[in-house]
Amino acid sequence: MNIGFIGLGNMGGPMAANLAAAGHVVTGFDLTAPCPAGVDAAASAGAAASGADVVITMLPNGDILRKVADEIIPAMSQGAVFCDCSTVDVESARAVADQAVASRLMAVDAPVSGGVGGATGGTLTFMAGGSDVGFSKVSPLFDVMGQKAVHCGPSGAGQSAKICNNMILGATMIATCEAFALADKLGLDRQKMFDVVSTSSGYSWSMNAYCPAPGVGPMSPADTGYQPGFAADLMLKDLRLSQQAAKAVDADTPMGARATELYATFVEDEDGQGRDFSAMLARFEKRGRG
Ligand code: NAD
């Protein structure tokens, strides 16, 4: 396929490289990041999109996505698919999809889970929203860039799934960290705590696969000084998107709201910026109730 790829940062760069390595013709554009090996550089987003069968965007937020969409939609060929893999607000995802469909394009919102490691290794999970035809057209590309793609429903459903998942993740990571900090103060050995919880009803991905306690459980960012991994600031971004969506549809999400407040404090007022989101444990270790 001819693929236009816009946004070649930490995630987009390796995703575009994997598509090129699989034999697709990839034309890329980024304001600052260099084109990875095998990807031809275009002079503008419009030029990267022109003539492509599929245009993939991997951008920082919904405002930037809307601006890029204004530029590329008129440049795209009829019947081509606009596939946005960024994590953005549900409203922007739907607005951009409507704009694309009104211009006789297909639109798929397909945010990812798996981080930079998943992007590099081609093991991302895609959660997609859009028409059946649009999804089936981009599915072979998801197979190259990832190991699983779930078609969640119409436009916006991919973003909805992503923020619901990450709202659970933020809340369970905090719950896991505060439980370790409580166990410490109760004199309970961390390995014993892991052995019990990871095989009992308190288990979760945060505990079992990404244990925030160094030296306990499988290798995780806790074992490398809390280098991300999944950065606390990206968790905060996703939690804020979840609360924006909850507000828009009048959903009561008290745990998500509290997780958002805690990650905001951690990233903006404490030392969470640039650290893995599981570094919350180090935060709780130091604190008492006051
Ligand atoms: P990044 O900042 O490394 O990359 C974004 C790129 O977009 C940058 O290179 C930037 O120059 C480029 N860009 C910005 N405006 C542009 C424009 N108008 N035209 C062309 N390029 C433009 O961010 P990232 O870590 O690659 O994340 C990308 C998206 O993926 C975000 O929405 C993020 O939330 C999501 N995501 C990231 C991770 C992760 O672990 N990094 C995991 C899952 C999802």
C-alpha cells in the first residue's frame, strides 16, 4: 500500500519504520522528528497524504489532530482511509471522522496500547472505531504494527475504549502502590505481599505484570529506577481525557477523578515528571496520612 505517515515521534517513528520494513511505500512528515530508515520524507503533511491509500497520524493531542486534518483531508484521494492512532479526546476523534467522511474518505480512530516498546517491536494493541470497510482496509497494517486489533464500534469507540482502559489502569496502579506502602508500615514483606495478591482477588495487571515494587514480580520499570515505560505525564494526559469524556456524558467516575488529581499532583507539584507512572509507590512510601 501507499501510506502517508504524519507524526514520526517516539511512537510514530518506529511504527512507520515497521510498515516500510514490511514492504509498504511509506511517505512521512513531521515538524521536527527525522524520517526513520525506509520512509521517504515529504515537504508537508498534505504532500505526505496526497495519493496515499491510507494516511496514519500519530500526534500529541486533539487540537493538533484537527489542524493536521484540515490540511490533509482535501489532499487525500477519494476512498482513502484516514487512520488516526494518536490518543485524543473522543469529541475531536468524532469531529475529524465526520469531516473525513463528508469528503468521501473513510475514517478510523485507532489509539494504541503498548508504548514505545510495542511500537518498536510491532506488538501494539489497536482499539479501533469506524466503519467495517474502513477497519478491514487498515487491518493488514495493524497486523504489521501490532499483535491485536479490536474493532470496538463506530467512530470514537477506539478512543472511548482507550480512556476507559487507562482510567482503570491509573486507579489500579494507585491502589497497588498504596497497598504496598500500607504493607510496609504493617511490617509485611513485599515479596509475600506479591505472592498473595498476585494469586488472590486483589490481582491486576499493575500488580502481576508491572509490579511497582523493585525486585518483586516480573521485570518492570521499578527495577530500572522508574525510567518509563509508561510515563506518569502520559497517564495524566489519558486520565484527563477520561474526565473530559465523563463530564461530556454526565458519568460519575469518582475513582478516575481522584486518580487524575493524584497524578496531577505527582507530575506537576512533585517529582513525577519524566518518571514511570508506577513511581507512585516511591511517593506513597514517603508519606503519612497528614
Ligand atoms: P511524540 O511527542 O514523541 O511524537 C509526536 C510527534 O508529532 C512529534 O515528533 C511532533 O514533532 C509531531 N507533530 C506535532 N505537530 C505536528 C504537525 N502539525 N505536523 C506533523 N507532525 C507534528 O509523542 P509520542 O510518544 O510518539 O505519542 C504520540 C501519540 O501516541 C500521543 O497521542 C500519545 O498520547 C500516544 N501514545 C503514546 C504512548 C507512549 O508510550 N509514548 C503510548 C500510547 C499512546
